[in-house]
Amino acid sequence: MSKGLKVVLIGLPGAGKTTFGKQLAKELNFPYFDSDGLIEQKHQMKIPMIFSVYGEGKFREWESEALEDILKTDQSFVLSTGGGAPCFNDNMDLINSKGISVYLDVPLDVISQRLYSSKIQNRPMFEGLDSGEITLKLKSLLAQREYFYNQAKIKLSGEDFSAEYLMYELINQLKS
């Protein structure tokens, strides 16, 4: 592993990667990054527009480039990825080789409720779906992605995670 502690949060959309990532970065006194934010910044375009104009294939290419760029730096940070990021272009292998991956495994009904009551327009994949349809979509995504998520070095399960518990797990990872 290169210099610096790189904590990379993975999991389904709505699992809390952004919220928890910001909290964890603050606790660790590390900068916080979001892979979608890095893509938007570099290409001067919001993610839904990238999908609309260029399609998922180009987005996944840019997502892999963003991961490579941030993971090759020497700095410590906390990074939240998009839900599909670990599942394409050997990204999970890259994440595990350069950082400590953390899978936020949140119950589907909890995620579904979060997505249903949040700004769904920021998540084109779920726009126009009711709570039941969101849950079905999440089940489908989990079936496709769980293989990759389960390769994470640390798995946090449940609805509520504490930065303190994760820091304890990170220390154990670094010792082994």
C-alpha cells in the first residue's frame, strides 16, 4: 500500500456512504472525497447529464480513471464511491490494493425508505419509483453487486455505524 491511509466506502446507493464518509473524515481529520464529485469536477457535468449524453459505458470509464487518480496519491483520505464503482473494470482489485475498503451493508428496507424520502431526482435510477419498486430495484442491484461488495476488507452491517467502531476495525486491519 502506498503512503497514506485510504479508506474507501462501498455499498448500495442510499447506504449512507456520503453521510458516514464525511463523519469519518472529520473524526480522522482526513480530507473527504466523493468519486462522483471528482468525475463531475473533472468533466464539468453532473452525473445524470453524463449518463444522458455519453451513456453508462463512458461514465464507468471516467469512474475508473477517477479512482486510479485519487488512489495513486500519497495523501490519506476517506472516499465514498458510487454504488456500482467496485463492480466494473477491476475497480475492486484496485481499491483493495491501494486502500482499505469498507462495505456499508445496510438492510434494503432501510435504504428503500431513505431513498423514497430523499431527493430522488438526484438519483435517476430511482426516479418515479414508489417504495416497493425501489426495494425491488435494490434487491436486483444487490444480487448483481454483492459479489464485489463482499470482497471488502471491512464489512459494517446494520443501520447505524459509528466512526469509533470503524476506527477500531481500521487499526486491526493495519496491524494485520
